[in-house]
Amino acid sequence: MAIVLSLHCGHDANLSIFKNDQLIGYCNSERLSGVRHQGGLFGDHIYQLILEAGLVLEEIDYIALCSTQGREVLSIDDFPSAVSFVPNGLNLDIDFSYIHRNSMNGLVRNSYVRDTFYREEVEHPHVFQYPQLYSSYKSGGLKILFKNNICEYVAENPAFTRAFPFQTSSLDFTLRNRCQFPILMSIANRVIPGFFISHHLSHAFSAISKHAFESSNPIVVITADGAGAGHEGNLICVAIDSKLYPIATSSFYGGPFYENSANFLNLSPGKFMGLSGHSDPDKTIAKAVYMKYITEEVNLADYLKKLFEVKYGCINACLEKNVRYPNSINALFAATTQYIFQLIWNDFIVSSVKLAERITKSRIRHVCLGGGTALNCPGNAFVAQQNPEIQIFIDPSCNDEGLSIGAGLALINSIESKHLASSPILKSGSSSLPIMFNPYIGQGITAEDQLENVCVQSGFSILPFDLETISWKDIAHKLVEGEIGFIMRGPYEVGPRALGNRSIIALATFVENHERVNKIKDREQWRPLAPAVLDKDFDRYFIGTKNPYMLTTNQVKLPALLPSITHADGSARVQCVYPLHENFFAILNNLSHSRPDAHPVIINTSLNGKNQPMLNDCRLMMELFKHADVDFAVTDNYLITKR
């Protein structure tokens, strides 16, 4: 009856609680603080999650802890906590591995480190990902800043090779044990044992826990992100039965290549991905860069930029905001980067599968992807097209929002030899429907009790949304009439995609809705909007792999019918809707029956304004509602309209 508190304290900080191996609570810190990519841990977030789970701190048996590579902020408020890296008896193999490495490498992990905050190489990421640190540091509230790599399970400075700078030749827990450190964490004068779990082992457990493959054969788990080559940037694992074995790290650095290329245009990787759809790639340049990648170590982004400038002149970092079609040279640069990324992403996955097949002496037909690199939807679609014999599952919280889940499961597995890959936790389904991870595990909306007063003061109509007086049929009718609405109902989704519980919606058949929705969010008009469609209607409108979490791209069959969600290249990042997506399932089913010419495809984008995380506080939602060109909002208990 063990209770595990799992804490990810890097950027996109999040917390999870497990009881009897079941996930019973999850919290994303940015939803409480209102700061996007919130980093660090706050005591009130921890206590709130424990309280919502019906527990008290004294009932926590174990702590799982993980963070962002090389930028390890643990606690930044007055929350009384401290961590010691010390053998704790939970797993003797992990204790021995730590003692051996500490004696060999002189690892010292128990000291407070304050001066690293001002080192040049960490200043920018801290400002971006931990904006609250300046005031906390100056007031003395910065508690611990870990110094660089907690996880040192590969040789220092491994020589660059094309494939795997470090790998094992057999399945054992040697690498796995070196991905975990024994700790004792003191919280409010209570000392709790646990493990510090490496970043990518946490990603791997997050991914393997959510798949729904019906297979007893080995599954390859591949994680990668912007940290690049080696153990900080990726990990390849094999899952067999109840065990997860890390087998290698790789020289793959597609993540930083993509991020650095996006930086040339002052864009985030997500915006850059949207820009890439506005052009075909220059395949001549792409081939030259790809050949350089497979033959020698080089900064790919710089090399691409030099080739591009020789042929086309300087790229322009100033993109116009209010145009549907952006600068053609910038779009060409983004499309060429995307094409190169897809080639090396596919190479990495195929090479990892072949390595796993050599080690396991088995055919691999199932792959789980995790880490921020797996957010590249066109790349995922390309890999699926190139490898039709392999079924690919993409972790819906493949960004760092799933790390506390993965770290908690890693601890449970290390203590109880379970990784829960076949457990019904987090899954939904029936005999007639596919089993899949249910992403709605976050907290419910807050401050709904203040909506009536806000509406009276603002002159808005507010009616009970009780499915008798007002129903989803009424919402479908509003969409058919051209209205745009907010959905803020039920627990929020884990992961970076809004999937119907924190969404802005509109009908995809109205061309003007593209401009209207982008204006609501103060987004660039050249950025695409994603559609949601029922599983039964998917093949009528789209071509490609179905994904319930909006993590791959598809081609639109009838672009003229769906102008507001069809990107310049004819693609769309589709959410395929099933019964577990309760809000969207109800809306789309009612749209299907509303009238014959109403195509049941809706725009779906996240409910937030500029520089905001997805909203969870009804007061913040109403501030956006007041000033935006939006017609209605649906919450747990109310329908709000502008009279």
C-alpha cells in the first residue's frame, strides 16, 4: 500500500502521486502559477496535490525526483526541503552502483551551489525557463541549484560516432542502475527515501506506461530532446514483460539542430514547424547537409545556414505577423530544415530498432517515442510512412510534462519490479473500442463559483449547463451558425496539446475562422490551426495515421471544404476523437446530426492568450472572454454567452 510522491523540478515542473501503483493525482505547476514553462517546486503546489489526493504528508512513503539536464533547480520558495544523495536500502544494486561510482569519480552532490546561477552558459535558460528566479535569488529563497549532470552513466566526453557512443551487449540493469541515484529528501522535518531518476529514463517510463500494444514481443522505447547527443539528450531502451532495459545512448542531435535553426528566425520549434509547411524543401541543400551529418561531426544548423546564404542570400529574422503566407525564403529555410530533420529522425529510429533486434534476437514491431523531439508532427508522420511494418506510439506527454509520471513509475519498478506497461491505470476502452491512454488526469477548473458575479458585472448571459436546459446540441448549433467558443470543462489534459477540455473551438468549414481564432490568441496569421474529427469520419476527410493526441500530421482530402484548418502544404495536425474525449465526442456527434451540409470537423487550439499557459482559472478565462472576438464559453456547470 505504498504511496509515492514524484516531483519533476525542472522547466515545465509537474507532480504526481501514486497509491498502490495507481496514479491518483497530477499537477502541472504552470497551471497554478500562470507562468509558462514554470520551473522549480513550490511547497503550496505539493501540499495542494497531497490534499486533493486525500492524503497528508506523513503518509508519503517514497520520493521520486527528476529534473532538466544541467539546470537543476529544486526549490525556489520557502518550502522547507533538502536532498542528500546517499544509499538508502530501497534497492541494493542501485546503492552499490552509486557507492562504486562515487568512489571512482568523486561525485559530490550534497552541497548548496549558488554561484552557478550567474554563469554565462546557464543564465539565458534560467531567465527563459525560471523567470521567477531573479527575485527568489535576491531574497535568499533559492534553495538548491544542482551542478550540471546528476546522471553520469556513460563515459565522460564519449568520442563522436555515427550511431551509438555507448551501448550494452546484453539485457541487464547495469545501465538502468546508473540512471538512478539513491536519495533521502527532507520535507518539513520528515525524511523520505527515494531515487533521483535520470531525465531520459523518466521519459522512457512515461512513454512505456501509456502504450496500448497487444504484444508479448519486445518493445523499443526511444527518447530524445534538445539536449542533443549522448546521455543528456537521448536514451534507447527495450521493454520485455515487466522490465525496462536501457541499452544505449546515441550521437543523434536532431533536437538541437532543429532548435538552433529555428533560433536563426527568432522562432520557437513549434512555430518553426508551422512555418515549414509554407514551402517545399531545397532537396539539393538538404542532401548536402545530410551527407555531412552521416560522415563527420559538424554544427548542422550553422552549416545549413551557410549553404543557404550562399545560394539565396541572408534569411530574414523579421516575419510579418498579420499575413497568411510568410516570406518565401524564410519558409524555404524552415521546410529544408524540416526535411533534413525527418531524414535523421528516421535514421535514428531505424538504427535503434536494429540495435535492439541484435541484442534481443527478436523482430521489433512496436516502438514508443518520448522526449520533446517526438513533438515534431511532420517528422512522426514521415517515420510512420517510411516504416509501415512498425507500429509507433507517441507519448502524449512526451515533453517534460510527463516526467513526474515516468519518474514515479521508475521508482515503483525498481522497488517492486513493475513498470505498469500492461496495467489498466490511465487507460480507457471497451470490448468494441481501442484501449488508449486517458490524458485527462489534471486538476479541475478553479473559481467557477465566481462566474455569476463576473457575468452580472459584465452584462453576459449565464445559464446552467445541465444537459437538460442546455445541451451539446445547442453548442453544435452555435458552431454551425459561425460562433466561436471556449471549452473549459473537466480535468485538464496532461501534455502540451489541448484535447477538448481546455480548448478554443470553431467550425472548420468557415474560412474566416482561421483569422478570427488566431486573433483571439494574438498569434501570427501564417500559423496553422488543428482540426478534431470523430474516428468514424476520419477517412472521409483525411489521409494518414490516426492519432488521438494530435501528434502527427495528415493530408486533407478536401481542402476546399475545410479551409480554416488546411495548411499551405495541404496538411493538418489532426486529433482523432474517441469516446474518452468526452466533450469533443459529444460536440462532433451532435454536429453530425445537426444538418446534412454541416461537415463535422472543428478547429481545436489551446485555451490561452499570448504568453499564457493553458488556463485553469475561470477568472483568467473571463478576462480573455471579455476582450476577445468569442461568442460563448462552456464550463463544468455553465454556458456563458455575450448577449
